[in-house]
Amino acid sequence: MDRIRIVGGERLNGTIPISGAKNAALPLMIASLLTRETLTLNNVPRLADVSLLARILGNHGVDVTIAGKKAGQRTSDGQTFRLTAPDIVDTTAPYEMVARMRASFWVLAPLVARCGKAKVSLPGGCAIGTRPVDLHLTTLEALGAEIELEGGYVHARAPRGLTGNRVPLAKVSVGATHNALMAAVLARGETLIENAAREPEVVDVANCLVKMGARIEGIGSSTLWIQGRETLYGAEHTVLPDRIETGTYAMAAAITGGEVFLDGAHGDLLQGALQLLRSTGVEIEEKPTGIRVARNGGGLSAVSVETQPFPGFPTDLQAQLIALMCMAKGTSEVRETIFENRFMHVQELARLGARIDLKGDTALVTGVAGLRGAQVMATDLRASVSLIIAGLAAQGETVIGRVYHLDRGFERIEEKLGQCGAHIERLSS
Ligand code: EPZ
């Protein structure tokens, strides 16, 4: 199993290209199930989750081709995927696939919408919490699907197609909103999704569905109105920049006291997070082509924050913020309100000398004068990258195990950080 070795203490200085967003690319790829025609996606990141989803979609009958490199294209430019599903050959998503990547559960809605049936494995447990799928199921039921749970599988049937309806979501859920949208665009009549997630990735998917011929109003708000269509068509869409990768590298630069330009990042995709970073003393300058982040000399101040759905502070940056606050002056309070078990990084950060007390859903992080390198273990995607952030600031050597978690969501991380002066390498075994 690969490990990452960092020798900390170097300031990050330079330019980091921001990749396409994993959490938009995955549902956009899934949207290809909704049409017989070709969906072309540009700026798709090179990630393990993307490759795995391409294989999963292939089992359903989607032909996936990746365009070759064009003249003048840089390695940092994303890939172009062409996804075509002339016929759906299999409406079953087996346990082996869904257990490896939760987002593949999201094939449920487009399969039912297009084929009138689907059998999709329940995803099971996860390192960050129980992560139920009840909202996905009640949404499909509201649109007329019959749902049965049997042998660990969701069996959904709508032999005469789905019918539009009111879909009030009891909780803000990114996945359930994707699911409701993908079901409603092919349902008969109108659907009103209430309490929809407003995350930029949901907006990106909705915009792509509109290009495919869907009629959706209220995009970006918590109420989405959809007029179902009999058919959707091919389209071309560019995946938006990854706001979580942006926030992560901003914090990596901040903890080392360096200065980086996050090339291609959009500040408006993470206003809550940028605001918070500014309040810790990090300099942030939004430019038309990216974001400049600097912490020259000044110390970091402690903050109090809770994770919230967009536009609040994202749960996917909570672990990274805790790592940053390990070096701030004073005690920070970081409350996790989205997932009940998303503090696995805390014990590992403690191995680097962090002072963190966990009180229920809140981490109290008291800044220390310095961290010291150690051997640590990645437990999930965002937790792993928080260890990288801490390792960059720690004196001496940090070795992070189980880095396959990182490869799921961060493209060429050691290369991007290495180009900015970090001493970081992958140890293959
Ligand atoms: C998406 O997961 C993201 N995944 C997650 O990113 C992200 O942390 C999360 O949204 C929140 O922003 C992808 O986009 C692939 P939710 P999702 O449904 O859709 C509860 C990462 O690191 N809930 O918005 O699965 C749920 O338990 C990942 O990139 C129900 O109760 O999250 C949670 O408390 C991890 N019933 C809350 O809603 C349901 O049926 C929000 O979860 C569904 C969700």
C-alpha cells in the first residue's frame, strides 16, 4: 500500500492548478444514463473515483471514451469524457460496486426514470457516519415508484414511468437533491423540490441537465421547479472547479506561512470558507483567473465555526480547518453538524502533537507552538488531506499510510504541492 512522506517546515510558494470538482463530475457522469445521446464532459479530474464510476457506468451500458491530449494542453487541464448510453443493458448496481463508492448509489434515480426499474445495493456504513438513504427513497416514492428493500438491495419499480409531484426534503441533502432532479426531469408533469441543496455542484448538474433539454427553474435556490420531458438529448458541459481542493490548498499555504496562487479557482464557490479564513488572518485576494492566498509573517487567530450546507462552512473542509487551527493562537471551536462521526482525523493529528478535545459534536482545538512529524494513518478522503496539511507544518518527517483515500479525491497532490516547494513524495510498496 502506498504511503506519503513529508518533511515539513517549508513554506509553500507558487501556483497550484485547481482541478474539476469530484463531487460535480460524479453526478454529471451519472446524468449520462438519462439519454441515448452523447454527453461530453470537459475538465473531468483524474481521480480513482472517476475511473471507478466509469467502470460502473460501463456495466449499465454506458460507452465511456476519454479524448486524447490536444496540442497546447497541459497535464493540469482536465480530461474530456464522452459518455453514450444508447441502451441500458443492466439496471442492477451490485453491492461490490456501491460499497466501494457511495455516489454510485445515485444511479438509482436515472435508471428508474429511464427504464422504469432498478435494483441498487444499499451502500452500507461509512467512515464518516451512518449516512442513511431514506430521503432518496421517499423522493422516488413521491414520484410514483414502488420501493422494496430485500437482501440489502433497493428494488424500485415504475413500470408506467414516474409522475411529477411535490418533493419536500426533510433535510438538506446533496445526493437526494441530485436524485430528485434526475428523476423529475424524465417524469410526467411538474415536480417541486422543496428544501433542495444549493451546493455549487448541484447547480452545475442542474445547468447541465438544462443543456440536455430539461426544464428547471429556481437553479441555485432551495426550491426547484421541474417540467418533465419525454426525452433528453446529448450536450457538452465543463465541470466547475473544485471548491474543496481550493479551500484545502488555501489552508496548506496558510499553515506554512507561504503564498500561493490557486489557478482556476472561483471565490464565489466558497464564500463562507473564504470569509472564515480571512478572519483567521489569512490574506485572500480574488482575481478573475484564480485566488491568491498568503500569510506573510502574521500568526493565525482561533475561530468558532459550525459546518453547514452551502453557503455555510462545508463539512468537506472541517478536517483541514482543524489541522490549520492546531497552529493558531488560542482555542478554536469547530462543530460538525452534517455527519456524526467525522472526527477520525483528531486522534491522528494528536500523534503530531495537536491539542484537541472532542466534546460530542465539537472539537476544541488549542493551538500549539509547533507540530512534530510522526507516522499516521488516513481514514477517509478529507481526514487524509488534513494530515498532509499538518505534516507540511510539522518539524521532521511525517509518513501517512492508506493514501488510497487521497487518490479518490485529490489529483496529483504530491506533484501540486511539490511544485510549490513542499518536500513530499509517494513511497510505493
Ligand atoms: C455529498 O454527500 C458529498 N458527496 C459529500 O462529500 C459531502 O460531505 C456531503 O454531500 C455534504 O456536503 C458527493 O457529492 C459525492 P448529504 P451526500 O446527503 O450527498 C443526511 C467528500 O469528502 N441524509 O448532503 O451523501 C446525511 O446523513 C464527500 O467528498 C439523510 O439523513 O451527503 C447527512 O447528515 C463525503 N438521509 C446530511 O443528510 C438521506 O437519505 C447531508 O448529507 C441522505 C442524507
